[in-house]
Amino acid sequence: MPCSITEGACVDISAKKAWLLSGGKVIYGPVSITTGRKGYPTPTGTFHVLYKEKMHLSKEFDDAPMPNSVFFYPGDAFHQGSLSAPSHGCVHLSSASSLKFFSTLSVGDPVQVVP
């Protein structure tokens, strides 16, 4: 697990994996993810959960449904999505994983994204 944070969520873009952390331990993961496509990179760095929305509809992408959205950067969230096609910057999770991230993460929790 490549992150330095001890709470929240860790994303490894090159490994296409994500984890949930609590008390310095991995409590969920690694799970498979897809991240941003060329021209739409997933931001790297340490962020915090901004807000959560059970069924977000993307105004930017023709009201595309984004179930279990956990936003950690303006316009970028963890959410249920394709694990075969890259995103427009979001972190796609399976249905089960998106539900776990949605129910575990709270507003203000750290999110670290490493290249």
C-alpha cells in the first residue's frame, strides 16, 4: 500500500488499486479501479472528502449516473463505474466497492492519490 496517510482512502493509479484505511491499518482492499483517461487525468496528491451523493447525475457528461459518489476534488469522485473503460478523472469502483467506500468515508476524511 503506497500511501502515507493512516485514515481514509488510498488510490494507486499505476497499480489500478484502492484501499480504505483506519487506525493505520487497511480495513478494505485492495480493490480494482479505473482512473482518468488521456486528457482527463485523476488529480494526484492528498485531498479530503468534500461531499457525498447517493445518486449523482453528471451535469458535465449528459446526466451520466454516478452511483455512490464520494467527491474528493472538484468534479472528481469515487463512484460505481466501468472497470474496463477509463474515466474523465473520477475513480471508478465496482458496485460492491463503491457502496463500501460510500458507507465508510465521511466528509473531511483524507484521500491520497499517488501516481
